[in-house]
Amino acid sequence: MDTLPPEPSAPMEPDLVFAVARHHPEITTIGRLGLDRVEQAAAYGMVPLGLPLPQGRRDLVVMAERRDAVALEIEGLVARLVRRAELLEQGRRALEGTPVALLAAEAKSRVRARTHDELSFPEMPGPIRLEVSRSFDIDELTGLDDATLRQYLVEDPSLRQMLETALADVAARLWHLHGLIGEADDSWTFENLAQRLYRVARTNHQPNDILRRWEEVADTWLRERAVARGRTFVNTEFDFAKFERLFPTARSMGRKLVAVVGPTNSGKTHRAMAALHEAEQGVYLAPLRLLALEVMDRLNREGTPTTLLTGEEEIRVPGARHLASTIEMLDPEQVVDVAVIDEIQMLADKDRGWAWTAALMGVAARTVYLLGAPEALPLIERVALYLNEPLEIVRLERKQPLHMIEQRLEYEDVRKGDALIAFSRRNVHLVRDIVQAKGLTAAVIYGALAPEVRRREAERFTNGEADVVVATDAIGMGLNLPIRRVLFTTLEKFDGVEQRELSPAELKQIAGRAGRYGHHEEGAFGVVAKGTVQQLRTIWTRPDPSFGPRRALTVRPTRAMVDRLAGRIGRDSMMLLVDCFAAARTTGSPYRVADLSALRRLAQSLDERDIGFEQKLSLLFMPCDPEKEVDARFFNQILRAVEKDEPVPLGLVVPARMERLDDYGLEELSRSCDLYYWAARKFPRLFPDRKAVEERRAEVAGRLSELLASTARRQRMGKSGGGARPGGGGPAKPPQGFRGAPKKRYGPRKG
């Protein structure tokens, strides 16, 4: 056991022995064993390696029974390293003056022969050096004299073939890029790209590495070119700084603007309806589908045939020359005598203001009526002056006085005819449960309800079936209700970004719903349970900064604009198209680009799918909110159907049975019906049940109306432990797994 391995034929270099031995898997050090001296290793059955090691490095030990075998193995490795070093020295001598060099390979028993050549290409700043190599076992080359070694490596067929292939591949890639870029009428030429490609090739000569890096460089360059060209195209062809010029029909008509301003319940809509009745052709542009539906019904009822067009539905009336639509559906090429733009103060809205900007600049009407709050008048006057269009101002006053209640009320003070305002669906239901517990019946109105349901809830309040109405700020637009008092349960709202105080315009819009003409001699507004009269008065009397002289009008691209841009820079990336518009230049103009983040999220989802550009373009402008779960879920369902070209029957997304659905589930079902209807209009072959979804939507609305009207249901839920959850958490959730149970919410809770 104590015998040493035989001495090698030639002394070994201690440093080389150590370099090899320290990496051997069977060798360790006394330090790793926690020992101080080599002699102590015997207790573990280990002994010194017994090979020459450098001074201070003689702490290597190995299992005694394996020492001889390991030592022989290391001697062999050392010998091969020595032979490789000798072979490399011979190679340097023999290959001098040739393109071939002999180098060490990663494996200690192999060497690597490397050769190179240069490739010249038009518009490239200089030749590209390419290097290829292949490895040899040292035994294959050992024993050759210098001349033979030189010939063997220089004429190696495999090495030559590798070099020829590399030259061909790199040249092919350059020709491909040259053809892809083509002739350029700007600085984005192939020569410009070639500068970047050459910088890569100067520091790396391996063909595969060069091609991989070139792929990255070319992709980056092509995107930068698309962005630069896209921004230039947007700023020259569309020029959002002169947004009004994008509507030549409107600019050529010599339009007259009529601003009809006044507080809520001042008769603005009546004045506009009279103008529409007198016109041969007219269009009414509403902020809400419900308002468009109400105006269509009113005009048809009063003898003026009118068609309805919204993002979710279309009701054609034979012979109609009038149109009631949501404002986003504006057709700037449709020439009419009279156009009515309702709620013109929405010009200042950060989320949807772009639609009012487009309507105000683009509606092709000889006379344009602008209905809205008095606070919007300075903004309207600025626009009229900017457009150099005549402006007539009609100021209206409330038909009944409106006063502030000078003390905070409690829920015990709520009376029949009151409207209680909350700012989320959850809080609307919570307040409804509270007032019903006080012995009052309540109708509810909020944005998630379909227009038909909101209208039926309003009818319940109007005809006295419900004592009070609990609503969000959705009550501020349309829905003329016989409200005695408007009571705010809070003076703050979540606007999608932050919890903030109501603006003066928002407060006045909602408070003005109190005191409907013909029902109450006067109206009143105040706070109940939360908030203070002082805070209410402060907001009411504060100037609204939304309509200040620096307020910019937001603008957003249309589908046609995105399509034209794609024709210039390519259709590969919807996100890129959106980004080019987001960066549009508006400096020094009355405009600024709207927040396009929601549009960009849709574009990102579209870029991940293998579908055609025209289909992507339609889906980019789909009337949905990707932040809402039901909208996001249905949007992805449409994407799957379009990508796989598989029809989606109505029953797959909208179940036929809804008896067990609660109000949450019915609201989601109603929204799914709206989105299916939109998809059926855009992709009729893939969503074939357009007629059926209209019927189902009406059924869902009816069922939800019945459910909301059922006070008995709420009372039964209260007796069985339902109703408001402890701690004010809103209505009780259905059991886990129950269809219609609230889905997981993402992002900040609204309200």
C-alpha cells in the first residue's frame, strides 16, 4: 500500500502535474478534510499522491488503494499535454505564411486547426474576415514532419469545405438583407445597415456568431427604421398638430356651431331635438348607448325615422335619414344638415375626450349643435376661434331652483324620491341593501347594466315601484328621473388610476339631476353618511381646471390611419403601429395624443397570434376594455376562433339556462351577448348566431330586471345569512364554484 508508482521516463513539471491533479475527481486536499497535516489523512485511508508537486502545493491526497491507478492516469494526461505543447510549437513553425494556424482545443488531448478568408461585399466598409476550425486528436498529427504537417492541414478537405460554406452563407445573408431593404428615399439605406454589420464582423470572425449577431442587429435596425419612417409618416401625412385638416369634408362646408349650454334639467336636449326634426338629414352623437337608444326612440315616436348605430348593436329603420349613434361611431364622410354632439364637456375627459375632439372637428354638418355644461363654454369658444367657424351661444337656465342641503344626512333621513350616489357597483349594492333594511325599496343604475336594464330600473323609480334609486355617476347622463334630492354617499371616486375627489363639473352634472320639471318645484343635493357639507361646498364653488386655457384636446388614430401607416412601414407589428401614433408631434398645437395604453395592450395580444392584418385591424378597434375580465376573456375567445378558423356557436359562450345565475352572472352574460353581437357583425361566418344573440340579450335583460326588482329575494337572502357581508364587503357572494360567482379581480379595486 505504501509503494510509490514507477518513476516516469522523463521528469514531470510539478506545476503541470498540480494543474492536472487538482481537477481529478478522486483527489482532494487535507484542507477539505478539515486536517492540518498530510500524515493525518491516513486515519481516513488516504495517502499523498506521490507525484512531483510545487512547493506549498503538496497537500493533495487520494485513497490509498487507488493511488497507483490515479497516479498513472495523471502521468498519462501530463504526457499528452507535453506532447500537445510540442505539437503546437511544431505547428507554429510549419504553418508560418499560410492561412492555417494550429491552436489548443478545449479537450486536453486535442488541437484545433483554424483557417480564414475574407469576403468583400458592395457598400460594406471593408472586407469581412471569416474563420473556421476543426479539431484533431494529437495522435493523428504526432510524428509528422513539418512539411507533411503543413500539407496535411492546409489541404484538409473538411476545413476547406467549412470555409467555402461559411463564405457562401454570409454572402447569402448579405444579399438577402440588401434585397429586403431595397432602394431607399431616405437615410435608411443598406449602406447605413452595413456600417452596423461591419462593426460586428470586426470583433467576431466566427460565421455562426456573426450570422446570429447580424440577425439581432438587422431586427433592431429594421424596427428603428420602421419607427423613424412611421413617425415621419404620421407627422407629415396626418400631422396631429393640425388634426382638423384630417377632415376635409367638414373643413369645406362652412359649418356653423351652436353651443347650447346650461345646467342639467335646463332643456338643452329639447332644443336639439327640435333642430333634428326640422332637418332633412341629421345625426345625434351620444356619450352612451342608452342615450342614443333613447333619442332614437324619441325621434321615431315623434315622426322622424331614425336608425340606431352603436358599437354593440344596429337597428335599421326603413326610410330613415337620421342616425342616433354613440360618438365613437362617427362617419366624417356622411354629410348632414344638422348634427348634435351631446355632453360636449366630455372634450376634457382624459379617457374618452378624443372621441369628442374627432366629432367636433370632423362631423360633416352644416349646423353643429354642441350640448353641455356651461363650464365647457370657454373651451368651445377657443375651438371656434381656432377653426374660424361662426359660433352662436344659447344659454339656458334651470327650470327649477337647486339648493344645497346645509347638513349631513344619515340613512334614516333618506326619503321617497331620493337618489343616492355611489361610485362602484359594489357600493351601489351595499347602499341598496342599507336603504332596503330601512324599509325603502330601491332601484339601481350603474354602468355594467345593459341599457335596457337601466331603462327598466329607471321606470321602476319613475312609476313609484321603487322608493329611491341608488346609482353611480352613470345617472348624470340621460335618464330624466323624477328625483327630489341627490344624496352623495361619498365625494370621492376611483378613476381607473387613483382615488380622487370629484371635480366641480362631475358634481354639478350629477347634482343637477335633482328637481325634474313637472314633478318637483325645486331640487336639492347633499351628503349622506360620509363626507361633509364643507367639502361639498368647496367642490361646488371651485373653478374647474378641466376647462382652463391650457387644456389640450386629446386625439387618437382611426382605423383608416393605422391601415395607411401599415402600408408604409409594414404590417408585422400592431404594437409598432400604435407606438408611432403615440409619439406623434403635437407641440405648439391645441392637441395632444390620448393615452393609447389600452390600445397597445390589445395590439400586444394581436401580435402574439397568427391571424391576418385586416382581422387584426378590426380587433384592434373592438369596443372592449382589456382590463375587465369578461371583456378580456371574450377577446381571447375571438382571437382563438379567428386564428383556428373555427366557428363559435352562441351556446358555447352564452349558456341557454340562466335560472341559477345571480346578478353578477347575468351582468357578465349580458356583456358576453354584446361582444358576441359585435363579433357576429365583423366575423359572421365564425360567429353565426347574430339573430339568436339578439333574442338572448333581451332574455338576459328581462331576467336581470326581474332579479333586481325582487325585494323579496333580498329579504330571503338576509334571513339566510346573505345580504351585505360583515364589514361592508358588499352583497354576499354565491358559493364557490356556483355559476355567476364573482371572478378574481385584477388591479386596484374600483371604489
